[in-house]
Amino acid sequence: MIRRGLARLARPLFLARSLFWDEVRCPGCGRVAPAVPDLESSLCPDCRLALAPREGAACPGCGQVSDMPPELPQALPVLCPACQESPRPWGRLLCWGAYEGRLRELILAYKFEARLDLGRQLQECLLAAFERGAGTFPELCACELVVPVPLHPRRLSWRGFNQSRELARLLARRRGLPIRQEALVRVRRTVPQMELDRARRAENIRGAFAASPEVLAGRTALLVDDIMTTGSTLEECARMMRAAGAAQVHVLVLARA
């Protein structure tokens, strides 16, 4: 299994430059376009537009975008009816965009095809989601450590990397926060959540994680994952972290399904 994971990582990365020095190939769609030396992003204009942050006020509990018309802005996003009735086990949840279109394509390619050349673009989106959220909710600035949602060791050896940890690296570096993977470990192998319906996901993930009181007690943690679907995995992680003594847990995801 380890050999298979290494083989996936050793797979040649998608060609970023064409045969001509004055052209680049967009890592998102593969289109060749003129190089722009002073532009940080290597994505083409269409892909950059497709990755623009979503519009609308999002529920700070689950990330669901409100149907409120844009001409009626709120002073602060408020909890949706579902989160008011059944509060989530975390403080705030932030996400960059909906799990659809180009963002979904890039996440799937990065995660399952070892397209590590897409990592920087996705890291930038995750960082921007946090910075935007911190401007609205100052309590997010109290985060003291970053905790990626862990993979089971067998899944990690197969994939070769934990996408949540890799996506969090830029944020951690810019914010000066340590990534503490040992704060949360996966102790039970489960069926991939994406293979289950909504009703079975919570049962499938229950008891799959263990949290460290030595790392978390009295501290505010930022829990990071790539995708939130029903939220069952994140809820289980946050509950275990709070049970281990975390003062607060906030959640940051790249995409919300």
C-alpha cells in the first residue's frame, strides 16, 4: 500500500508550461494561453472567474447560503433555522464556495489524481475564505492551532498525502499557526462517506476519531477539511475535540456541498 501511495505521488505532474516559453498551460482546464509574468495565479481568466467566491450571506453554523436578496444585506450573517434548532458543535464555519463546477473539478483532481500542481490555487482559496471570515467574526483571530481532519493510516498510505493538511499549509504559515495533526487521529477505518447516504453517514463515522487533551485543553482550534457535505465527519471531530477540553473549535472548509 505504501508503494502504491508513493507511486501516485511520483506520477508526473501536469505540464504547466507549453513548448513555448511565452505560453503557459492552465492547470485547471488545460488551455494554452499567453504567459503573464506578474500574475501570481497560473489559472486562465475563465478558471479564475469560475473560482470566484460565492455571493450571498452564509449561515455561520453550516455555511448554507441564504436566499435573502442581495439588496437586503444583513449587518452580520445569522444562523439558519436548522442551526438554530440543532446547533452545531463548533463556533463558526467558513467556506470558500459551493462544491460544484470548476471548484469541484479541481478538488477531485487534486485529491484523487494526485494533481499536486493545483495545490497552491486551492490553498489560496482556503486562506482567502479565512481572511474574509475573520473580517466578519473577530473571534476567529483567537485560533491557536490548525487541526486537519485526519485520514486513517491505510487511506493515507494509499493516497500518499492528507489533502486537508496540505491545503492548510499556506494559511498556517501566513497566520503563524502550528499544524497539530496529533491533536486528532483516526482510530477506526470507515467506509468512505461519499459512498453512503445522509442517514448512514453519522453512524458510519461515530467513534472513528480520538482527540488529545494534552494538545487541545484550554485552546481554540481551527478544524480544516476540504469538503463539507452533511457535516457528519466535522461534527464528530468537533465533538471529540471539545470533549478533550478544547475551549472552542471553528471550522474552515474549501467547499460546501
